[in-house]
Amino acid sequence: MVNKGIMSAHNTGKYFGEYRHSLDDKGRLTIPSQWRPQLESKDNNFLALPSLTEKSVSVYPPMMIEQLYERFSEISMGDQKGQRAIRRIMSMAHNFSCDKQGRINLNEKLINHADLKKSLVLLGEASKFMIYDEVFYDQLMADDVNTEDLADIAKDFGF
């Protein structure tokens, strides 16, 4: 396991860093201890959704789920494109909790959507985290923007 994450001992709903873990034969994946909600908390549910832009799974913590529901409910019933997107996303959605060992169980639709094999990468993206197949992620990072582009992007965000 490679751990490049940064976070306090108690999860605050913020996800940073990169972790490499294995998917077991039952579709279970261990969440980094820094990212786990306190098990005694009533709010221990995560929501996993397929990414529509790449082969990955987006995992939203308890504090983000209500915001997602609100956003989905704002899409007009007459918005055919929006309704099709919701239908597609929700057909693969998976709501789950961490078990006592800090594992989550991904459903087969999400595993197939993201083409997840045995070795995975969990990437913190501030308010959520992403799950990638390790080979795909490594290729994605190799093909990603160069340092000069990163400087321009950072400048656009006010860094």
C-alpha cells in the first residue's frame, strides 16, 4: 500500500492524497483510515456514482449526499437530457457504509463501468474521492497536463 494522503486522525469530510489498495474477490475495498467516518456516527453512509467523463467511480461522503439529492431534484422533469443523465447515473449508484474493518463494497455495475481490476487507486479530490483502476490511473497521470499548464490552472484558481 502506498500512502501519499494528508488528513487528520478524524475524518472532516475532506479527502486529499493518493492511496493504492486492492479490491478483494467480494468487491470490497479498504478506505484509508483518515477518510473513514467515525463508526459510532449515525452518518456513516457513502454514495458511489459512475463518472460520466472517464472510467472511474466518484464516492461522496455523508455530508455531500444531501447536496447531490438537491441538485438532482432541481433538474426539470421536462429536461429530457438531464433526466436521461440522472437515470443513467442512478442505475449504477450504490449507497453503502464502511464495515468495522473500514471496507466498502462496490457493486458489479460500478466495477464494470470503471473497469476495476485488483489494484486500485483512491484519489482525494477535496469534498469527494475517486476510485480508478491502477493501470488506467497511471496512464491518465502520465498523459495529464504538464507543469506549465498546472501553473496556469493554479493561477486561474487564485493560487
